[in-house]
Amino acid sequence: MTLDELSDDVQDAYSDLGSDLDVSLDRETRHELAMLVALFDPEDTDELVRRAIHVLFQSSLDRGQLDFHLRQGYDVTYDEYLSGMTYEEMTGQSQAPPRDDVRRYQI
């Protein structure tokens, strides 16, 4: 897969999500959410879910898990996704002529 395919998949997922998301909670998750609500006393539980998504995303990015999965699935990194170019495109390697190893050491 490629950077373009990743961009298309992110756009598709973004449009599929919409602005509201219904989430079913198991017993453990409900208990943990109740603990966080009691601790942080937010306006509504949606704020805690938003925070949780940010924390999960940031920790996946910091630990390299995001890049690992992006490299496996799309052969790009998050930095490449953000810039819209692969490292080869950024450094001009994709446009460089092929090396001639036979003549490389001739003067």
C-alpha cells in the first residue's frame, strides 16, 4: 500500500465516523469510566472519551507503534503522512538516475 492509499483510508474513516459515536461499554470499561468521572468531574463523559483517544494516539506515536503499523500496512511513517511525501521523494532519491556500479570507481 502507499501514502495515497493511507490518505484515502483516513479520509474514508473520518467521513464514516461522523460527529457522534455510540460506544458500548463492558463492565470493566464502565467501572473505569465511572472512576474517571468521579475523579475529574467533567461536564460530560464525552470529554473523557476525547481525552482517552488523544492519550492513546500520543502514546502509540511516542512508543513507535503507530509508525510500526503504518510501515507494515502502508510502507510509510506518520511523518511521511503529515508531509504528504515519502522520504525518497523528500530527498530526491526517487528521481535519481540508477547507479552504474561498473563505472562507479573509474576516474
